[in-house]
Amino acid sequence: MKINEIELVISAVRESQYPTDIKPEFLLVGRSNVGKSSFINTIINRKNYARTSATPGKTQTLNFYKINNEFYLVDAPGYGFAKVRNTLKKKFGLIIENYLKSRNNLQMVFLLIDFRHKPTEDDVLMYEYLKYYKIPVTIVCTKVDKVSNNSLEKNKALIKSELKLSDNDNLILFSVITKKGKELIYEEIAKYL
């Protein structure tokens, strides 16, 4: 897949603000600081298009990135950051839930999980929610380059066990640094285009 055009079309908080051009959409979810902005920048081959922040919990809207005038990557607010007030956490949860329940052109969700750590309770709840509502999901394990080769299989097994993944579930090891998994992400997207 060659990325030629990228446009941040809108940062939305409600359905009435979503794009109306009915292109396939791929939602990115994950806890704050898991690397969603870096993931987007790697996928679209740009350094700082999606703003990365030193402060987790910075994304507070659904950001719709139109790619090649063909599909959208939709960046959701991160969940689970302790310093974000409970009222904001609830708001983020409602933004994501409303999107998931109302969006017919959602094709798949990329659930980003930090490969260095056991999935959080929020990661498990998000995964179970997507499975319950039969929304296609691909687990993307970020920061793989920060894990030693000796620990790769152990960490992978821990994530599979915590999320109760079956062999049919998609799991991609991803690194912003080495670009590992980037082509596999393109292949997943291409299946729906």
C-alpha cells in the first residue's frame, strides 16, 4: 500500500460531526501512552502528522484521518490514564461507545496494547466489548523493539492468555522504530477495501 494523501478531516465529539462521505473506517483504540499517534505516523510515513504528546490523555476527540481519499484511520481518546478526571474518562468512554454503536462504515478496530506489559483491565474490557458486539478486531502489540528476543514468546503468550485469544484472532507485533508489522497492518486494511 502506498500512502499518497493524508488529511485530518475533523476532530469530532458527536455523531453529527462525523464525515458523511461513507468511506471504510478503521478505529484505533488503546490506553493513553500506548503509541497511537506514533502508530499513525508510521502507517502514513510521516514524522509528526499525528501529534505525539509527552502528556498522556491529550487526545480528547475522535480524529478522522482520510487516507488516499479511500479510507479513514480514526484515532480515539486513550483510556485508563490516572490523571484524567473521572468525568473526562466517562466522556471519552461515551464518545467511543457512541461511535462503535452508530458507525456502519466501521470495518475493523485496531486495539493497541503495550507489548512490554500485561494487558490492563481496560484493555481486556475493550477487547471483550468488541468481541461481544462482533466488531472485527486486530490486536497490535506496540513497542516490540523494547522487548528482548528472549522475552518475545513469553510476552506474546501472556497477552494471548490475558485476552483469551484463539488461533483465529489477529495479533500483530509492531514497532515504530524497526517498522516491524507495518506491512501486516496494510494487509489487514486492504482486506476491507
